[in-house]
Amino acid sequence: MEYQYPIDYNWSTEEIVDVIKFFEAIESAYEKGIERDEVMKAYRRFKEIVPSKAEEKTLCGEFEEISGYSSYRTIKKAKEASAGEKIIMK
């Protein structure tokens, strides 16, 4: 995709990489499908970096605006899925 991920430049390089991995996991759910556990692992790490619900909504909203992919709907579906299940968004 040709867009920039929403990131906070106050984060460390490792944190930026991990947030990008989270958004890439969301992309994968829409583009080819991804294992539930992989999405949840990326989301848990994302929440360590972005514990605030308000900041999460802002970042995920920005990401959805530029990509068309909903982090909220993907995580909701992943939480409802069984371990080992593949998450495929439409």
C-alpha cells in the first residue's frame, strides 16, 4: 500500500516497528487472512505501547481513513474467534 502509518515520533524505534506490525496484521486480515493468535499478539503489543483508549481510537481511526481497513472490526472478530482460527475480513 502507498500510505504512511499513523505513528507517534515520541515512541522508540522498537515501539514504532511493533505498531507498524500491528497495522500490517490488520492489512493481512483484509488482504489474505491471518491467524487469530497472530492478530491478538500484535494487538496486545500495540496496547502496551498505546494503553489509552482515546489514543487507540485516534490512531486506528487515522489508519482506517487512509487504508479503508477497520482495526476495531478486525480485533472484535479476532476476540470472538477460536484459537488457531483464521481471520478474514471483507
